[in-house]
Amino acid sequence: MKQLFLATLLGSTIAMCTAAMAADDLKTLEAAAKAEGAVNSVGMPDDWANWKGTWEDLAKTYGLKHIDTDMSSAQEIAKFAAEKDNATADIGDVGAAFGPIAVKQGVVQPYKPTTWDQVPAWAKDKDGNWALAYTGTIAFIVNKKLLHGSEVPKSWADLKGGKYKVSIGDVSTAAQAANGVLAAALANGGDEKNIQPALLFFADIAKQGRLSLANPTIATMEKGEVEVGVVWDFNGLSYKAKMANPDDYVVLIPSDGSVISGYTTIINKYAKNPNAAKLTREYIFSDAGQTNLARGNARPIRAEHLTLPEDVKAKLLPNEQYKKVTPIKDADAWEKTSKALPQKWQEEVIINMQ
């Protein structure tokens, strides 16, 4: 009994010491970031995932000035590499596939926020070089007004067996469209190496004259050109919120399977304000930072550990809709498959359009 008591006491003492050390480290980081006084980002504009809220909080709480230059994931990594002798960017936000690429190119430095243990293993680099702050899951956005009495499709199987016109976008240029194909493959027994089930699925829809070439956007939906759009959940929710009649639209995750991916911050190895960049990541993964992302319709990576305000919670889909989603397990295989997808799409799907 005495040994058990001592073990428990030792365990709680270690935990308290660890927490105290983390607090001390955080205070040191905050002081160093305040001394730098600024954080410059790339690919983190105000109107994407409500980054504006985070920049305002960092300015108010720590006095950090901020400038963003919007650019693609590939451009961000190239900028880090090109400007290593005179870096103008401290931190960037890139698609999940680009985190490992940035590590391979040696242009990032690690930082693990204090909430690190609440980030799923699939969504982070073990050394702290990258970690998804928010996710995107392939969803349906459905215009109920155009269904002519049909039920709202809740699965890929419903799409296949229904009369719905389906819009997925251009698989040769849009990551959203390519991931839509992968989601359909996963729901039908395929994977990153085998998207044949999805190609057969969409070929069947094309043969029936139900595959639309319209991109699922606010403009095409408002014009009534899209019955069911295949989109990232955060795009679908943002589109719905901006519609003239939001109640005409339903956004949902297909119940028979989907793919989940997301976006990760990368901290420039050559950053002039490295502590401010690390503090920015720390804040992004805090409850307040995660709530900011949710305000921008982005599902926070720590969603299951947060108690969101009711008005913010209402902007997201319920947790239970994400039970059948699958992260990309083989990024290298998916990179190869997605490169081959445009030609296969032309040869096996578009050729069947009526």
C-alpha cells in the first residue's frame, strides 16, 4: 500500500513538474516572441479559415505585427528555399501532402505545441516539423430545390442509385476534385493505389448523363447548375452560409466513407522571427486558436477535445458524421495515383459522357 502511495505521489509530482516546466518554457517563448515583435506569413490570408481572428489575437495579446502574402503550398516551400539568406516569411500554411515535402527539402524547423498529445498520430510529424491544425473531409453539398421530390443523398450508394446530377470539378487541376475521387474509391473498396472502383462509379454516372462538368462553386450553385456537389466540408459550409437562401442547401459527409486531409503550418528554418512563428503555432493549437479556425468553417484538429461556443459549433458538422472517414495512409502512393488520374479520368470517365 505504501509503495502504491509513493508511486502515485511520484507520478503526480512528475506531472506537476512537467506542467511547470512547460509553463516556464512558454513564458520564455512569449518573451522572445514579444522581443521580435512581428510574424510574417505566407498562404494565411485573413479570409481563409478566419486567420484574421488569430492575427488580431496575437497582435492584441503579444503585440505581434503581421503581414501575409497569399500563395500556393508549392510556392511557399520554394520561397523558404530561395530566401534562406534573407527570409521574408516566418510561417506558412500548406496542404497535408506538402508537410513531408518541406521536411525533405530541409526548409522547416520543429515546434511541438503544448497540446501536442491531442493531435492524432496520422495528422503530425513525430519530430514536430508539421501538424495539421484543421481538416478537410470530402462532403456533399446538395441543392434540395433541384431534387424534384428525391430524398437528399446521404451516401455514395445513394448517388449511384439515384437520379442526381453530380458535379465534382476538374480532377486535373483541383485537389478537391482529386480527393473526391479518392473518397469515392475508399467508400467502394479502393485505396490510394487503387482508384478503379471510383472510376467505374463515375463512369456509370457519366453513362447515365448525370455527370456535370460544372465546377461546384457559389456561382454555379446559385445559377442552379449543381444538384450535388462534391466538395471539402469547409468549402460546402462556407458556400451554404453565403447563399441567398442557405436553407435550400444541405452539407453532409457521405455515410459510407470519405477521405480526411487538412492543412499544416510550416515554420521557416531561416525565419527572422522564429520565436514569434513558434508562438503562432502554439496559439493556433490552443483552445482559442482552434475556435478561431472553427469560426471560419474549418474543422479544428482538436475538435473532440474542445467545448465550442454554440454559435461556433453550429458552423460545423456534428462529430458523429466523421465516424467513417479515413486519412490518407500512403502519401507516396496517392501522389503517384493522383498524377495519373487526369489521363485515366479522360479515358475511363469523360469518354462515357452522353
